[in-house]
Amino acid sequence: MNKTIIINISGVIFHIEEDAYQLLKSYMDDIKRHFASYKDSFEIVSDIESRVAEMFSEQLLADKKQVIVITDVTEVTTRMGKPADFETEEDNENASNHEPATSTKKLFRDTEDRFIGGVCSGIGHYFGIEAKWVRVSFIVLLIFFGFSILPYILFWIVMPRAITRAEKMEMKGEKINLQSFQKNIEEELNAVKENFKNARKNAPTIEKIIAFIKEVVDKLISILGITGKLAIKFFAIVIMFILGALLTVAFVFLMIFLGYIGSAEVETMFPLNMINEGLRPILLTCAFLVAVIPLISLIFILLRVVFNSRTISRNITLGLAAIWILAVATGTFFIAKISTDFKQEASYSETINLKPNATNIYILRLGDERTIQENFYDDSTSNRIIKITGSDADFDTPDDLDFDLKVADGDLPMLSKTYAARGRNFKQALQNAHKINYYYHQQDSVLTFDYHYGLKDRSLWRSQKVAIKLHIPINSNLLIEKRLANRFFSYELDDCIDEDANDDSLIAITVTKAGFSCKKTAEAIKHEKADNTRRNVNEEVSDTVIF
């Protein structure tokens, strides 16, 4: 049974046996004494400790154990080398043979040899090529292909900067042991002395200019860094105000839709008119929470950016996340439940014989208003006749209304209306179809049709459809109002009326065995001839549209 000790090496906690700890402590004391005369001895020793901690972690992971023993310490110190190895040159050479002189390289930015961010010099170290050739490659890509700025910025963001001596050695592929540290320090000191000695004497003008530019760029980056932080905080505050306004608007709309504010008839608004009255408050609340919780989270994030402090506890964060997930799940469940009301489709038709016209001329108009009778009880308990204009109709619902002209088989005009809807089953779908209202009115030769259909008793929208077919006898003439043509026959009759004609203008149409025909306008014929000329099509342009 051996006694174990808990130690902290470079911020990493290890369990180590007592005898192994004594050996490691002796080793580290020797290192501190050896590098004590160096100016940056603290940084050197810290880098060595970081490397030792890394090697211990690798050993424990490889051996699948938790405690460092004396053999582990011996192996690490052997690989790192001992200060006594530096006493003579021969010993130094022997010690350098413990491991190969090179190690796996890591990608860092070399800010000591940089023009902008040290990206090119870091890539050069990694691939073993001079940094100037990497810089030339980036310049060539920029000049000839316009493609180097974005990759450079991405590399700048992704590549960490080599800060410590160990990271600089890893960047160059040097082995991280005491010999390498000693050699690196000596080379660095010699380079500093040489550069200081020859700085004024040998530095060419271009290097002085480059050094000046680099200094200016560093100053600008520093200034822009401060300005950028202020700008970010300013924009964060602006965005927070915007998000706060959105939250307020969302809450007001929720209150309106729930009926607590105002008198909006939400049951007639699409898509709210798809939802059963009992489920409407639940789904509205879920939708509100799903939309608002991310906004609240974003506000907390921006508060943290502005004030650089944690503004929300972990429990609140988890609570908001749980509420959001619950709202999504609840909303999804009830939406799926509502979707079952669209499972099957049913339809029914009715045919109406229209009053014949001796002149065989029929005028088709689009109604400005429709007249229906509803029970409105007031103090006198009497019925009222009310008019609903097209603009006042509460119908922003998808309006699937189709109007078609057919040549009648006989001599009498006829109108057929087909109503269709969906439901949970066929019976319910048929009931939904019977809740459709579509109005038309005939007065002598004038037939007036509604712009859209309506739903009885504020019924729920279940993909209701209406198909109108007007059967007109052969040799009859139709006069179709431009508004109705634009509503139902914009493609067929576009060439038969001038664009600047008013909405009350009538389009003359003749009913033949071949179908319905109308005369093209002069402008339409001219435009078609010009189009044929442009496409090199040599064919005669017809002055009639048949549909």
C-alpha cells in the first residue's frame, strides 16, 4: 500500500505516489535552478510544466490508470532530459539522442514574422516552406482570381496564435524537451543581439517602410478594436429596443386574438378560422411562446454583450428551454389533430335553370354587393335585410372559386354549382360542403355573380371549394364585364379588351359550336405581329380568340 498525493501541474490535477512526487519535485527544482539566470525564467519553467502535465495525461490515458507512479516520472524526465545534460557539449549531444530532433507540427499563427496576422508564416512553418512563397501565393490568388481575402480571414479566425515558447516550438516541429528549450533560448538571444547590432546599419529602406506600415496598422487595429466594441454595444442596445418592441406587439396581438382587447372577430381570420374555438387559446398561447422565448433569450445574450456579465441563471435558462419545447410539442400535437379534419373530401352539385332571353343576349357582371337575410334581433324583435359589400366581407381565407363557360346542349341557359369540402370522414366533409354560400342574381338579361363565396354560421374553414359552370346556348351573345373577366377569365380574354378600359366596360363574346369567341383589339394584334417578327415566325395573325 503506497501513500498518494494530489498535486497541481500547470492547472491540471494529478494523483501521484509519494516517492514519485519526491523525484518529480527534485527534477523541477533542478530545472528552476538551471534557468534561474534567464530573464524569462518564469515563462520557461511554466512552459516546461505544461509539457510535463501533457505527457503525464497522455501516459495515464494510454495505461488506463489514475495514479502516477515512479516509473512514469522516470520516463517523463528521461524524455524531457535533465539539466545535468547541459554541463558539457558531449553530454548535450548524448542527451539529444534520447528522441528524434523533430516532432509533429501544429498549425499556429506566427505573429513574430507577420505582415498582417501571421497566417502565411504559420502555414509556411507547418508545410516547411518559406513564408514569402505563401504570401506570393495569396497575392497571386487575389490579383488573378479575386479569391484570397476570405480564406485569409478564415485562417486568421481558425488558427490560434503561438503565444508560449512551447507553442512556438510545436509550430516549427521542434521537440519539446530541455535541450530544445535551451537551444531555442540561445538562438532567440543571439538573434536579438544580432538584430540590435545591425538594425541601423543593414536595414534596407523597404524594411523600414514595412515596419512603419506594420506599426500604423497595429495602432489602427487597436483604435478600431475600441471603436468596434463601442459600435457593437450600440447596435446591441438598438437591437434590444427593437426586440422589446416586437415582444410588446406580440403580447398585444395575443391579447387581441384571445379577446381581452378590442372586438376583433378572430374566428373569421385565416388561419384562425381553421381552429376549433376550444383549441384556439391553447394554440395561440403556444405560438406566442414559441416566437417570444427565442426573442427573450436573444435579449439576455445582448445584455451579456453590453454589460459583460451573466444576466440570467442556469435554472431560468433551462426553464425557458423546457417551456419552449413544451409549447412546440403541444402546438404540434393539436395541429396534427386539426389536420385530421382534412382527411376526406366530399362534394355535391345543384343545377339551376336560368330564365331564357328572347334576344339571346346575356350580360355577366361581378356584384359590388350581395343581399342576404339573417336574423338580427333588436328591441322590436324584427328581421333585417343586410348588405355585405365585397370589401367588407370577412374573407382573407383562400378563395377557391372557379368559374367556367360551357356551350349548352339545348336551347336554354343553365347554371350548375358544385360545392366541395374536406372533413374527418365523408359525412363530415359533406356537412362542411353544405355550409358554403355562393350567391348570384338574375334580372332579365343581366346575371350578377358574387366575387367570392361565404360560410354559414361562422363555420370553420375546411378547404371549401366552389365550381360554377354557366351553360349558354349556341348562337347566343355574351357581354362580360371587365371586372368579371379579370376575376375569372384574365388569360382567355386579355387580348379582347384594351388595358386602359374602365372596369364597367363590356367584352362582346359569341357562342358557336367551336366554343366562345371574341375579337382581338388592334393593340393585341399589333403586339402579336411584332412578337412573330422577333421570333422569325411567318404565320398569319388571327383577329379572333376562341376558348
